[in-house]
Amino acid sequence: MYKKLVENSNINKILENFQDGNKPSQFNLKFVMSTSLGNLTNATTIKSGNTFIIKINQNRAENKNTVLTIARTIIHEGIHARLREFAVREGSNETSFPGVYDYFRRFKKNWDHQQMAEHYRSTIAEGLKEYDNGQHSDSFYNALAWEGLSEIKDLNGNHDRIYTEAWKKLSATEKQEVLDIIIEEKQNGNKICQ
């Protein structure tokens, strides 16, 4: 699945190409399967030294998630790593990455989910569509891109869960349409990776 995703030119820029122009990144990106993540967690991205490690929940990937859910998780976590790379690279500041710093200041620990929900859902949707050879409608892929970006765990210690500002802007009808598509995919989507 990873190989098929990185053959996708848009996703390859996120997952493998940690560089801007001719300037290579100071960081590496590593994917690992993990059996220690919680039952409700698809994946997590952590920084260890100069490496961003994306841990995919092996239990969910093998037993619960559809192929598109796993692909979405890989893209989602790849964007996390990329945004965090911008935030911590040497010489990074509010002038070099004003958008990243604006979200960081406003949302603290949840900044990357808030920024992703507002600006990167289309990247996730386009990656899924290309990965899936466009077998579904654009609204289907756009809905799947919301998973993990509508209601998120509050990492600031205020509540157990919060809603992203982008999700709050949707009407009740739009929210329900998104949730219906996500539920349908989880229940009936393809779980066999080819």
C-alpha cells in the first residue's frame, strides 16, 4: 500500500520528498507498524531526534480498517510530519512559515489538526482519489478526508474532544452527509489490500 501511495506524485511530495527546491530536509521520515497504540487510534506521528516516526496501528490495519482508511491515515500522518517539520527545522520562524506559526499560536497543541482541517483536506481527498483510481465521487473522497479532522482529542487539557474550526463551519446537513459516507466506508469498504 505504501509503495502504491508513493508512486502517486502528489503524495510522494508529502511522504518522501522532505525538501524545498534543492534544500534537503534535516529530518528523516520512517513508518513502523505498532501493536501498542490504543484501540481507537489509527496512527500517531512522533519526532525522535532528527526522525519523524509514523506509527501505524497494526491491530486496526489488519482487523478493522478499510484499504482507503489506511491510505487516508498514511496521507494524514504524512501531512502531520510535514507540518511539524516546517515548525521545528533550523531557521524556521514566523517569517519563513507564517501560516504554521499562526496556527501554532492560536491552537497550541492542536494546531496541526486545525491547519490540516482548514487547508489540507483537498490534498488528502486528491491522494485518495488517485490511489483508488477515481472509483468514487469527489464528495466521497472529500468526506473521507474529514476523518480525524472533524472531532479531535483535545491535547491542551481542556476537554476530552473538540471540534475543529473548519468542521464547525459546515451545516448540520453537510456534517451528516460526511458522517454517513465515513460510516458506510467503515462498514462496507474494501478491507483487502492489493
